[in-house]
Amino acid sequence: MSTTHSLLKWIERLLLVVGLALLGWYAKVWIVAEYTQWKTPEQYVTVRPALPGEGGNAAGTSGAFTPDIGTVLARLEAPTLQLSTVVLQGSDDATLAKGAGHIEDTPLPDEAGNIGIAGHRDTIFRPLRYTRVGDEFDLETANAVYHYRVTNTKIVEPDDVYVLDPTPKPTLTLVTCWPFEFIGHAPKRFIVQAELVP
């Protein structure tokens, strides 16, 4: 009886320590994500040299500059969806825990082409579930604010990376997992494509 009681006490203490450790880890992740979301345009990395009349300090030139993973590049907003998030370089789990992530090997914000941005369906990109054709997104960089209008949404397999192929018009492609209510690793991807508004 005494041995069982002692064993249960140790298990109780172990579970308490594990619980406190997990709570501390969650608090750290939440604080880092919140801090990252408060970045302002003056703190974004400039992807291309500023044009006359634009602010910013150039960190590189189009096509020749690759920002470090986790660098804040822009802010993505969709007021009608109540979506507002910073866009960081990279699409790894650590980056997506802080905000939306620019998908490597697609054009950077401020560059022409099909810009790919990923985000988690249960945090940053949760509002995408309500996206409709015609909704508008703003992509704000250190140099400018670009306005995009949604042209289509689709559900694809994870291997259907053709959605990130070059497009004839400047395009913003948002990628998140689907279905939104799925528990665990979702089997498909929800895609939102929007074209630049002249």
C-alpha cells in the first residue's frame, strides 16, 4: 500500500512538472507570435530598391536578394475577413507559428509574378474559410501597398504545387490546410488566388 501511494505521488509530481513545462512553452510561443505581429512597415525588409517618392532603405535588388528565414517582409490584410498578419520569409513550422510565411521559390512581395504565402488553418489563416470571389486583400511592404482581388478558391491535393506556377498576371496565392475542422494533419490544401488590382 505504501509503495503504491509513493508511486502515485511521484507520478502526480511528474505530471505537474510536465504540465508546467508545456504551459511555459505555450506562453513563450504565444509571446513571440504576438511580438512579431506588432511589426510596422518601417521594420519590414525592403525587397527592391525604393522608387522615387517611396520610403524605405533597400536591402537588395529584385531577383538577387534572399532574406533570412523568419525575416518580416510584409503585412497581409483582408478587412472583410478580419484577417491581419505579418508575412515572414519561409514556410517551416517555426515561421508559421509566428505568422504567415512566404513560400520559398515564389516571387517576394514587391516582385512581379505569383507570390505564394502559407499559413496555419487553425490560427492565422482561419478566416480564409469565409473567402469569396471578389474579396480584397492588401499586401503592404516597406515600399508600397498592393491591392488584390480574389478570382478563385479551390481545394487541391498536397502535391498539387501547380497552383504556385508562374501566372500571366501578378497573383497572390494563399495556401492553408483543409478541411478547417479536421483534427490532426489535414489531407488537402485550400487555395485562395487573387489578382493584382490595377
